[in-house]
Amino acid sequence: MEGGTAPNASGVAAAAAGNGVQAGVGGEKPEDASKQNLAQVTASIQKTLGLLHQLNLNVSSFSSASQLPLLQRLNALVAELDTMQKLAEGCNIQVPMEVVNLIDDGKNPDEFTRDVINSCIAKNQVTKGKTDAFKSLRKHLLEELEQAFPEDVEAYREIRATSAAESKRLAQSQSALPNGDVKVKPEH
């Protein structure tokens, strides 16, 4: 059993020692190396779970004759945990504490995602309401100003139109491609 785990552990440990330096090797992108590293950590977790299951079986049916296999499995578990820890150093995954707390409470972490999305939707609706209120206020103020000062409002609208046209021209000139074409953004 030791002979079977040593090459795997040393190979994985060698990969972990690179800490993601593999990204430049063979033209791999950093995302690909990160995904590969995450896959290695996942495989290590699965292997650790298997070792824990085997260890549980050995302990539950322990006899003096099974002491050596028990020690071998303990050593394999320690080696695999060490490998997992080294591989995990190369992973840059940030898990919100709320998710960890939900898992500790025995709840589904998807609840956190659902709550965050619902919160974003609610905030978006509030912001849209504020935007609509300001648009309505602007329209109302312009109507009132137009009744009191029609010439000034007309001059304001001309200045706004000129400014908007200039901004649009500037934006188009900045979005020109090297060949002279203009990037076109569809308007919604």
C-alpha cells in the first residue's frame, strides 16, 4: 500500500510545490492551471474521504492482527492530508463566511446565493424607482420652467442638444478602430 501512494503523493506534491507556476508551461492559461489545480484538490478530497472510510472500517473491526493495516492507513491519511494542504495553497478560492456558517448549520449553501440574488433584485428595483422619480421631477421642473421662462428653457434645450451631439461625436471618435471603422454599440 505504501508503494502505491508514494509515487502519487510525490507527483502531486511536486505539482503543488510549483504553486500554479505550471501556467506558463505548454502554453496553458492561468485559468486552465487554476482549474487543473482545483481538480487535483477535489481528487485529493475524494481520496481522503475514501481513506477515512477505510480507516473507519479498520477501527470498527479492530483486532491485534489488523494493527499494521490500521497504521498504514493512518500514515496514508496523513500523507494525503499533507498533499491536499499543499495543493490547496495553489487555489485562490474565496468562500464567504455566510456560506461556511450555513454549511456548519446544516443548511444548503444555495440559500446564500438565492438570498444574494433576491437582495440584488430588491436594490435594483429601489434604484430604478429613484431613477424614475428623478426623471419625473426633471420633466415636471422643465414644464414649470417652460411656463415661467419659455426663452430660457428653449436656450437650455439647445445647449443640451449641442452638448449631447458633441458627447456622441467624441464617443464615436474614441471608439474608432485602427482601420477607420467605428465600433457600433446597439442602443436599447
